[in-house]
Amino acid sequence: MMYILIPWILAAICNAGMDIIAHKYHQSIFVKWNQHFWNPNASWTNKYKSKTSREPKFFGSTTFLVFTTDAWHLFQFLSNSFMVITIMIALSQVKDLVWWEYLIEFAILKVVWGMWFELFYKYIFRSN
């Protein structure tokens, strides 16, 4: 049970990081850190070539590598990854895999999550 709790707690901590950055940044410990990465009012532009352009700064900066551009997306990536790891640990109690099979399962779960997220975020939930 302890093996499941550790990544689950880390996911919750990362989720708290996302929320404090998004909603109470100026009351957070992150206000003293690099504004271009931690301040959501500034860091959102890191994924684009310029503040007025929506052209990606580099390949993947607006999709699968967005976690490298700002703290909110990094916390999101880590939170989701820790949840996937929790699921994988629970599944390992049912079936025994070799170490590299866990890496493949991790990658598959992350890709499936990303595909469904992109589908709904970019197309289905948009009104225009």
C-alpha cells in the first residue's frame, strides 16, 4: 500500500503547485523565483515565438513538450505522471512485468491521455 501512496501524494503536491500558481501566485513561495518560468502572467508566452504570435517557439512547445515551458505545465506533467505511476503500481499487483514493459505502459498511458486531452481541448470544447 505504501508504494501506491508515495506517487499519489506527490501527484497531490504537484496539483497544489498548479493551483497556487494559477490562483494565488503573488501569495506563493514561487514569487521570488524566475518570473519568466513561474509567473503565469509572463510564463504562458514561453511556448510561442513572440507575445503576439501563436506560432510554437520550438517543436512540441505547445503540445507534448509544453511542460518544459513554464511551471504550471511542469506541475501538470508531474501530477499526471505520478497518477499514471500509481495506476501502474496497482496493476503490478495483478500482473508481473519486466522493467522495460513498465516503461512501455507508462508511455502508452501518457500518449493516450495526451491524445484525448488534445482532442477535447482543441476541438470539442472550443466554441469557435
